Amino acid sequence: MSRPSAAPDIERFIAQVKAAGGPERANLPIFVQELCGILGVQETPRLSSDENRLNDYVFERRVDFRHADGSTSPGWIDLYKRDCFVLEAKQSKKRGRAEPEAPDADLLGPRTPAPAVLGRGWDKVMIEARRQAENYARALPVDHGYPPFILVVDIGHVIEVFADFSGQGKNYAHFPDRTSYRIRMDDLRDDAVRARLKAILRGPTLARPGADLGGGHPRRRGAARAHRQAARGPARPQGRRRVPDALPVHDVRGGRGAPAGPGVLHARG
């Protein structure tokens, strides 16, 4: 069993983010930087480039949705890390100066101490955020493949984790299971929770720059397997039962899978 940790920097982070308000775009960069700090993740998001092909780990990463009539429309991922995750952020409480209500403000409602009591409106917003993140994953350039993780963050409340290790992007499911996929800020006191989140944020280490490893490349398969195992944590003894290897994270040779939504075709790099 993991033991809880009460390190001062963790306590400070929890107290700070719980008190946060305002728009998520203002708070997300600081939230991510501070989170990486308490988790011991050294690599943090980089400055964005005018050359979008270079934006492999940035806030506000542009993707292009292609529509059935041949037109395109842009979208921006709140935080993207290639070969690792798409992150979509929300913030349940907006403070500070008066500003126009966001379209989903009535759904988010007033902030409460515990996400469990935010009600159906809050759940609806988080479900929509997950759907939006999945659409972004489908709109990524073909050579990027599908990231293994989707993170839906309500800043100051929870981080929801979904995963699809098939490389097809069709079945992002609760990770590691339906009872543990939602990480509350107070859960960050737990060593095992922090270790799991650290593994997810670090992602697989691939040989770069230059070579783009296809889904069948053994180094990519090995990185995907290591990423999955690190995020899951130590396996529980299962007698002599054999646990199958993880599928490769990216197998883009067979296509991109389902389109992003009605009337939307997947993007091309």
C-alpha cells in the first residue's frame, strides 16, 4: 500500500490551486508548471513556434479540421505533448473582474469544495470536454498518430485520465479503471497517485530529432509498453496467469480511424 506524503511543496500546491479562479487559459500554464514541479517532471511545455510542425509540446497547439465540403476550420489544443497526451482544461469557478458569461457557464455553476457534489451540470461539461479532446486527437497530423492518453482537467478540482493503447483512437477508456481515473487535488498526497501521473506526463522516450518511428518500429512498441506499465504501476501477482504485452501506441499505417464528428474528416499533416 502506498503511503501518503505531506511534503510542504505538495501542501502548498494543493492549497494554491484549490483557491484559484478566473479563466482556465490564464491559470493552465502555471498549474501545469507547478504540477510538473511537485511530480519531479523535468520536461515542461515549450514556447510555441510559427512552424506548427515543430509544436510537439506546447500550449494552444493548432489543429485543422477538414469538413465534408472541402473547407477547413482551426482548433487549438489546450496542451499537447506528442506521443503522450491531449489535455483539455476547464475551470469551475470564474473570479475577478466582470466578464461575459461563457456559453457553458450555466453548466459549470458555482464552485464547491468537492467535485462529487457538483452535480449533473458539472458532469456534462466534463463529458463534453472529453469529447472535444478526442476530436482534437483525431485532427492531429497523420504522422503524429493518436496519443495514448487524454487528460481532462478542472483546474483546482480534478484530473480525469483516459487511455487507448491500440493506436486507433477509437476507445479512450477510464485509466487505470473506472474507480481511479479521477484524480482529486487531495489525492496528490498519495505517493502512488503522484507516481502514476508522473509516468503519464513524462511519456515514452523516443529517439529524436529526425527519425519518425512508425507504429511497427520496435523502439516505438517498446516505448509504448514501458509508458503503459509505468503509468499503471507495479503489477499485482496473478499466479501463473500470463499478462499479454501492450499493443503499440501508434499504428498509423492503417489509417486514422473514425472522423472527428459529423461532417468532419480527419486532418492531414
